[in-house]
Amino acid sequence: MTEADARAWLSARVPRETMAKLEILIKLVQSEAQQQNLVAASTLAAMWSRHVLDSAQLLDYAPASGRWLDLGSGAGFPGLVVAMIGRHVVTLAESRTRRIAFLRDAIDRLGLGSTTSVWGGRIEAHPPEPFDIISARAFAPLDRLLSSALHLSSPATKWVLPKGRGAYAELDAVRGSWQGEFRIVPSITDPDAAIIIAEQVRPVGGGRRAGSMR
């Protein structure tokens, strides 16, 4: 998908004011990239397609509102994009000090302070509480990701996990240790990439009726 295609897709779905904020986020990331490696350098010229739209598409698989936890937010993808486009209360989880500072500055500059916050630390140390949606983009392999954040989920939590071209392999790798309702949907930004959508996630032997993985 080209940058023009990505912008057109978003422009048809979000207000002009939101598009302007997304543009600000892109400029913030591109500027900060001179100081720290927020995103792959090869993607800095394709921010709309590789990062903004890649994040925005996740909203199609999540409840329209609720408490959203984004693991390993880094440059704010998908968390900050969700905060701007959706109607969610968003927590950005990030453990690296410089990225925490970037995210907090971006929240201030984008005027998102009333709905968006940063958890600065390892996600395993976050006090147990259930979020409605959990996302993670380039955070960790699926097994470690689920283990790290299980205490922040409930059976009703929707997991929305872009996994690139390794989605099927990662899901196959956890079939013996995790159960629930799992499905894979294609990414609109890359025909070879996919997103894992999951509910009722729990360890095998966790005491609830087994779901299906497909």
C-alpha cells in the first residue's frame, strides 16, 4: 500500500482535525528518530502506511470503547493512534526511559492527557487489573506476551496482536500451552502480514472450558 493510499483510507474515516494530529505524531516520531531508534529507519518515509494505518486497522477488531492497554508502545504505535481515532481510555506500557519520556511529551503535545497515560516499567510489575483490549506490536513472541500480561486480562478481554508474517507460526507454537478463541485476519497494509485476534485466553489446564484455535 502506498502512502497516498494509506492517507486516503484514513481521510475517509476520521475527521480532518484528527488527520492533522496524526500528521503531528508523524513529525514528532521523525524528529525524535534523530535521537533514538523509535522505528526502523527504513520506514521513516512510509509512516502513514507502515505505522499509522497499520495501527488504525486494529480498531476494526476491538470494542468501540473501553480500557485499552498497549504493550511496548515505543513510538506510540498503535497506542497513540488508537487514542486519537478511537473512544478508548488508553494506557501505554513502556519500560525504556527515553521512550517513556517521548510518549509523555507526545501525549502533552497532542492534547491526549484526559484519556491517555503511560505505565513506565515492566508490564509484569503492573498491578493486576482487567483491561478490555490489549494490543502489542513488535513486543515479544506470543507465548511470552500472553504470560507477561495475563494478570491484566479477564476472559472478556480482546487481544489484538499484529504479528507480521510470523502470525501462523507463533500461533502454532503456543497450541500446547494456551487455549481460547483465536483467529487470524490479514493486514490491509501488507498482504503477507496478519493479526492475531483472541478472547477467552488462559493457560492450558487453567480450569475453564477449552476454546478453539483456528
